[in-house]
Amino acid sequence: MTAASDVILATEGVGKNFGGFQALRDVSVEFRRGKLTAIIGPNGAGKSTYFNVLSGAFPPSTGRILFEGRDLSRARPHSFARAGIAKSFQITNVFPELTAQENVRVAIQAVHRRFELFRHRRAFPELYDEADRLLASVGLGDRRLRRARELAHGEQRSLEVAMALACRPKLLLLDEPTAGMSPEETREMMGLIERLAAERTVILVEHKMKLVMGLCQRLIVLHHGELLAEGTPDDIRANDEVRRVYLGQGAH
Amino acid sequence: MTVLDPPQSTARRWLGHVARHRVAATLGFLVLFPLIVPYEALAANILVLGLYALGFNLLFGYTGLLSFGHAAFLGSGAYGCGIALVHFGVGWFGAILIGTALATLVAAVIGFLAIRTRGIYFAMVTLALSMCVYYAFYQMEPLTGGENGLRGVNLQTIGVFGFQLSFLNPTVKYYVLLAFVGVAIWLFSRLLASPFGAVLEAVRENENRARACGYDVAATKLVAFVISGAFCGLAGALNALHLSIVPIETLHYTTSGQVVMMALLGGMGTFFGPFVGAATFLLLQDVLSVLTQHWQLYVGIVFILFVLFFPRGIWGSLLDRFGPR
């Protein structure tokens, strides 16, 4: 048994139906504070659905989501961000016509200046400074005045991470952060994730099992919408069922 | 960082100044505007409908919501002002405030219902609700004059700080209207530059991302909708004083369509575009309606050509071509 304060996020019997299709069934997991946890599974395992439930994009059909003991099952999507859960999307999701700096600045502003109508945004220079600092930390310091749509794919993914960090999240959710990246970009992104995970709790969804084995401390394996296994990378490597699922898929 | 500016063309530098001092530039232009327009009543038309397009553009160009019901706000503003003046003997300044307040209220109700929908459904819901407003005013004949419109919004003189100005003098009228439009333009610019203006752009660019950042997208849209309605309501109130009558057509959906055309002609999402669009539309109407009774056909052709070949509108294309980078 882990102490309650060790658990930052928990799902209790979470299920999700789309019409008649049950994408998730009775998933109960406790995510530990300060750990890097990866959610893995073959295609169609329900990883993305689970991610969307965790990040507040879809409410669960059944079960509960508890963040630091608070029930967020029925909360609206933006409340998740305000509670301290930030996410980056699988498909790059930035504000394309705004500069990289403004992308991050708007994300920082969400924390405390949501409905400030009558002062100039330049009246809050600390937001610009923080945006520049965050951009530098993800390696985009010299690209800050470029429009987001002019950035390379890998740079846009890094920009997303900077935006996710902008609200100083307690929990960072990353959906396939290396999707569509070149091997070199993938290496850089993995390095970045490792640095981020040193300072906060990170949960990431990944399709490529090899990639996360050496990186994360906990693994959650989903299969056909159900929890198949949970444990350290060594536990998972030794798990026969996991091996069968992955090898079974690889045999085709 | 040492970034060397590339050599700039005169046009680019000039437009750069205009963009940086957009309020001063717009006001300066509007002060001189009557001198270059055939007659002052047309200048006043462009001024008032330019404000209408400006308010519409807050929603369309800056928040990314296409409403087909903005006639409801122009109309409520006009009727609110006119009814206060004609039936209740309220002073001209109070009447303008009442008109604007009524439009804001109508915008709050319509906005509350409409922001639950998106895209084409949003356009349809705003259209349907604005037609409800049309019929409501149409039916309240004792108050609104029904299909004849509200007549008798006559303002002979207005008192400003103890001075009596003749509102019948078209030059005086233009500059009185400009005083209101000028304040509105200044407020509008402040709003766009504010942190809230940044949220509007974020919602336009990517709703999901804005939500993931922690912004309440629905609340943001509603606030934008209400503010947009308030600007259009002020335009309506000024229009009532300018025309001395509120035609029932002010509330008709064709008036909603007109503002979409103006915004697209001028350049959606640009500060000065709505005024350029209003000027282009009304000048075309003015010139063509003398030559042919099928003037709308030609305005339509111009509009289609613009949408096909200059989707950023007149001002937007100029900024793209010569504007600051």
C-alpha cells in the first residue's frame, strides 16, 4: 500500500463508451508522485482514450478520476489545467499564426490574467521574460519571434512542451511526444523528457515500447481497453502476458 | 540579438507606422475623410457602418466566430436609441447609452444560446435568433412603428458642454458621430492589445489548445460576443440619429449579410479593414445604384472576385504585400 500523498492521480474503475463501443473497461491505476510513468500497449489498446480521460478531454462513462484526492470526473476540460494537469497532444497543437513567444506567453497568462480587458499585455513584462526562459529551456531561444507555423515539426513539438510547462503543472501528460519525429529529434525529445521528469511527475503515452523501457520508472500496459499489467520495466519485461500481446502482434 | 533589418521600401515603412499607431492613423484618416468623399452624408454612413463592421470583426476576425445575426445588435441599438428619444423624451446622449445597453443585453441572450454551437450551426442559430428579434420589433408596432419603421428620430440641435450645435448641419453631424466612433476605436484597440485580446486570438487559432492551457473557451466566446454586440449597438444608436429614422430593414438578415461582406472586402482580422470594407461597399452602392438598378449584382460580382483572389481583403492584402513583417 502506498501512502495517499504518494499518489498524485488515480483512476477508479474508469470506463469509456463511444456509442456501443467500449474503448476502456474498468481501469484502476494509481500514478505515483515524482515518477515517470509510461502508458503502453499495441494499436487500439485504448491508450489515447485513457490519455484523453486523464487530461480531461473526455469525461469517463463510468468510474472516477482523483487528482490529489479531488474528484475531477465531472470537471470541465479547462479545470484540469487549472488544477495543475498540463498536456501536450499527439498531433501538434499550437497557435499557428502567433509567434513562439506569444504561444508560450498566452499559456502562462492563463494562470492569472484570464479576463484582464483594459491593460496592455506589455504591462506584464514578467510574462514575456518567463516565456523566453521556457523557450530557452526547450532549445527554442533563438526562434522565439518566429510564427509557430514556420517552425519545423520537431520544434513545434518542443514548443508544445514549453506551453504545457507554462502553467507550472504538478503533472505533465505527454501523448506520443516523439510521433513523426526523425531519429535525431526523437533523441533530443527523450533527453528533454528525462530532464523534465527530474523535477515533476510525468505520464506519457507511447506506442514504441523500446523507447520508454530505459527511461521510465513505472509502466502501465493496456490491451483491448483493459489494464493488462502494471509495474517496473523489469516486471513488465518478465511478464508473459505482455510478451504474448506484443509478440503476437509482431508475428503478423 | 543582432538582427539587421532588411532595406525597407517606403510603402512598407509607411504601413509599419500606420500599424504601430493604428488608433491615431485611423482617426486621422476619418477626420479628413469627408474631404475625399462626394458628400458628407455618405461619409457619415461609412463611419457608422464602419463601426458596425469593426464590432462584427471582433467576433469574426479576432475570435473566429462567424455570426449571421449581427443585424439584431445594430437594430436593437437603433431602436433602443430611437424609442428612448421619441417615446420617452430622453436626451440624445442618454438615448445613445440606452440603445447600446439594449443591444448589449440582446447580445448576452443570443450569445448565451449560440456559443454552445460551432461553425455552420453557430451561423444558423445566430441567424434564427436575430430573425426572432426582427419579428418581435415588427410586432411591437405602437413602440417601433412596425413595418414603416420608427419615424421622428429628429434631433435639431444637441447641447455639448453648454454649446448648442446644429445636428442638421452635415459637417457638424459627421464630427459629432466621429467623436463617438473615435472613442469606440480607441477602446477597441485597447481591448485587442489587452491580455484578453490575446485569449481571443488563442481561441481563434486553436480552441483545444486554449482549453488545455486552462482558458474557459465558452466564457471567453460569450464575453467577446457581448462586447461585439455592444459596439454594433453603439453603431446602431448613432445610425438612428444619423438617419432620423429606424427602418425595420435594419434588423433584417440582409443587414447581417452586409456586414459579413464588408468585413471580408476590407480584410477580416485587420484593425482598419472593416472601415475599408464599409467604404468600398457603400461607395460601390452609391456609384452603381445611379447607373443601374441591378447594382447588387455588380457588388456581388466584386465580392466573389475578392473572396476568390484576395481572400485577405483589400486592407489585408495591402498589409501582406507591403506591411511590416
